Amino acid sequence: MRFLIIFIFLISNSVADETIEIKNLVIYDKLKKYDAITFLNTKNDELNLDDYKGNLVLLNFWATWCAPCKEEMPSLDQLQSNEKLNNLKIFPINIGQENLKKTQNFFEDLSIKNLEIYFISSINLPKELQLRGIPTTILINKDGLEFARIIGSVDFKDEKFIKWLNKYN
């Protein structure tokens, strides 16, 4: 019986260590529900997060003047095209209140090909989502609940991250 307990302890610690090693990742025990999260596409159409239930959703908040945002955006672009994550929808939402042309130039300069451009629909959205800085990525499960958050930049090509994320796909 002691060996079984030790074995379970060792396995549980190794699984926890894998999650802990993912940079800047905060996983919630209690999932967060938000009411009426909306954002805009490039045509100024309002999109509602509730319309994407059934998908794994990443809301990535960024701005063109943010150096860490610029650093992580190419790997976020590659994540969108990852075949292992076919149920993943990524919304890179510019909160810098920058115009479309400046945002398009940012995407062009970084050769972003797989992501579309989105903007906040309300200047209150960052406050509603309790953003502390950018970049911040909010991970939403298939039921529309926030289950994790990445505070700061991360390499979205990291195999540990992709393997962990695939559990929610």
C-alpha cells in the first residue's frame, strides 16, 4: 500500500511539474464566466464570444507599440495553423486604440498570415476582463468559461504548451 501511495504521489508531481513549467500560465481551479464579451472585426462588425461556444478560444490582447506583443505574435500566428488544434479559434484583439492601417502594417511587417485583426468594442473591456498588462492571453473552454490565462509573452510554438492546450481542444 505504501508503494502505491508513493507511486501516485510521484506521478501527480510529474504532471503538476509539466504544467508549472509553462511560462506565465495561470490555471484556474474555479472557472470564470463573463457576460457579453464582444469585440470588433476589421469591418466594424461586433462579434460575441458566446457565438464561439464549442470551440477552444484564445483571446490575445496586444498593441502595436508593445515589444513583447511583437515578439510573440509570429508564434501565435503559427499556433492558429497547428493541425493538432483543429478546434482552436484565436482572436488577437488590439487594445491600443490604433487604426486599421497601422494594425495591418504591424501584421504585414511580421508576416502574419493565419490570423485576422480584431479590436476592442469598448474601452471598458480590458477592465471587465481584469487585464493587468499586455500581452495577455485568456483561454476559454468549449463551454465559454475562462480556465487559464497567460500574463505576459509566451512562445506559442512550445511543444509543452501545445500538448497541454490539446487536452482542452
